[in-house]
Amino acid sequence: MAENNGQVLFELTGESLSAALRLEWEIRKELETVTPKQSGMMGEIRDSWNAFYTNLQKRLENEAPELLAATGLSSPSVQVNHGKDTWPRAYEHFPQIFSSPEREPRYFMYAPVDYKGDHFTPQDGVMLTGKKEAQIGDLLFAGGWLGNAPLVSKEKSGTDLPADYNPGANPWLQEDLKKTHTQRVFVAGGESLDAVVDMRRREKEFTAAADAVREEITRIAEREIPKLLEKLPEGENLRASVSYRYGGGVKTVEMLLSVRMEGKVNFMDGGKAVKLESNEAYTLKPEHGSEYKVKPRRDTEAGKKLAALLDAVPKHPTLGDYPVLHANFEYKADDIGKMLGLNGVVPFARDVGGRTVLVYNTDKDAGGAFAPPGAKAIHAAVYNWLLSDDGDRNMGVTPPPMPKEIARALDFAKPKTPLPPKP
């Protein structure tokens, strides 16, 4: 659970409303000469709009700094994320102004509350709380169904942790942290890193073999499409889709086939599955969700070819296959954890910050004396810092500066062997 500094809502009136209308006019003016990306990769669209807003702010800093001040775009609030097994991370957040989807729009500002409880207050703005705040939230976002965007979206950015930040200031947070599990984390090296490398090698072999079966079933299913189209409206099209599953009691990989309409004639039919029949290569058994489990026939040439491909798929590898990694940490999984197979014995491996780490679940901070061979222990807070850094970069957010405590721990646990390849 991360600490949440929250935000407050204002309806803009008077001077702050005038400032919002002026800001909207400046945005339209900027759009006359610059056109951010509207389609393509999500990351490219995000970066394009971020650059647009950055250039807009630079222009307004020279031409109308008072407008930035009136709309809160020069008044960041420092919020701090802090939770179980994490090092506090500080970010600068800025107020956001939204217009309502009405014939005569109203304008509202969400102002972030900083770690001290302070926030930007727009001139003449009216703070809304309780039912009024909830009503405006529904108006602006329709319970999450309306993708309303602020006039200016200024990304949060990492900053130095304030010297006077007190992690114990929120009693509810401290109480909540007592209910969460902890983790034991190691930077893999030596024999433990060899196990990860080998598992990933086997995983590549599994994926390549399973994909070969999937592609063959897709090819066979596509040969059946012309016959299936005879029963559908002219102009319709079908798409074959094959997936596979393993684990959870499944001893060998299982292939699942569905053939669905693309909605070329009636868009309402898009995604609707059609009924399939067995053929010379495989027999089909209906599964949930209009999928069919595929079983190769072994009494025909086409079936024998498919069966040979399926027989060649190895068992899906896991780190549980390597006894050197098995721990004996105390861990009581909840129902969801049990379904996912979580335990205190087998770790999961993850690449973060240029390192491969092994993460074990445990209910106890001490966690026992076990350590994977060749690995070096790091505090879970170090691992979570690196994980958050990677998450920030993936979202186009500048991470906070790395604390010296984290840097020292990483230097101690520096791997002596190169990072293994990703699967």
C-alpha cells in the first residue's frame, strides 16, 4: 500500500475562471502551428503531447508568466509514495484543469495535496467536498467511462525527498503495513544465476516448439474458412485464433482453437465465434468461451504430422525445477495466492536496473538463513526502488534521484557475471 497524499477539487470562478479560459485560448493558438500525434504507438502519442505541453509552457514563461501562476502550472506540490518494504519516493505534481461536457462548460481544478497537507488554491475558486465533489467527478469522468483530459497535462517528475518528511505521520498507513507480506530478495550470481539462464534457455525452446504447433493448427483451420463462409452473409470474413495453456494440473501443453467473425457485414457480429467440426488432422472438444480443445488424430497423415509437433513440445520450465533455488521461508498465501501457486519455496526472477534478482515470498522479516548459492541479499526496498524506476521510465516519468543508501546497497551486490538474456 502506497501513501496517498490526495487532491482537492475547486470549481473555478472569477479570476481563476478567466485564467482557465485564457489558457484554453493559448492552447488553441499553439495547435495552429503544432499538431501532436493522434495515432500510432501509445508511447509515441504520449511523448508527442508531452513535448507540445512543454513547448507551450516555455512560451508562456516568456509571454505570460502570470497565466502559469494563476493556473497552478508554476506551483508544484511534492507528494511522497511510501509503503511496505519501500524507500520513500518524492514526485512533483501539478494542478489540472478540466472542462465539463456541457453545452456551457464549467471549469474545475484538481489540486494535488503535498506531504504536509498543503495545496495550491486558485483565486476565487470554490472548494467542493463530499457529495458535490462526487457529483462533479461523475460529470467529468462518468465513473471512468469518459476519457476527459485536462487542458494541460503536465507529467509528474521525481524530485529529492524533502528533508522534513516524516514517514510515520499517517497512523492508518503504519497500521495497514502490518497486514502486508514482506519479501526476501537476492541479486543472482554464480550457481543461482546459472539456474536462471538455463531456465530461460529452456523457456525459449518451449515457446518455439509450442508456436510451431499453434502455427500448424492455424494453417489447417484457415483451409476450412472458405467452407465456413458458405453459411455466412456474403462479404463476411473469418479469423482463426490459436492459443495454448499449461500448468494448473495440465501435464502437457494444450491447444485451443476459435474461429471468429470480423464483422465485415454487421459490425455487431465482430468477434462472434462460429461452430467448428473435426477434420482429418484433429478432433475438437468444445471448451468454455466458444473455444475448442484440439487433439491431433494419429490415424491420418495430417494428424500424425500435427501429433509429432505436439509431442516435441517439452514440459514448460519453471524455477521450481532447480532444487538449489528452493527456500524454506514461512509464507501463508491467500486464496488468490494459492491459485497462482505462490509459496515460500520457489522464487520468481526479474530483471531490474541491469540486474537479475530472485524474489521470495515470506511472512517473516527475518525469513531464515537461506540464500541461493552465489547470490547476494539486498533489502526488498532496494529491489522495489529499481522496480519503480523501471516503471517510471516506461511511463515517460523522470524517476526521483537515487538515495545514497540504495546506491551503496547496489554497489555491494554488483553481479560478477553478465545479465542473462531475456526469454
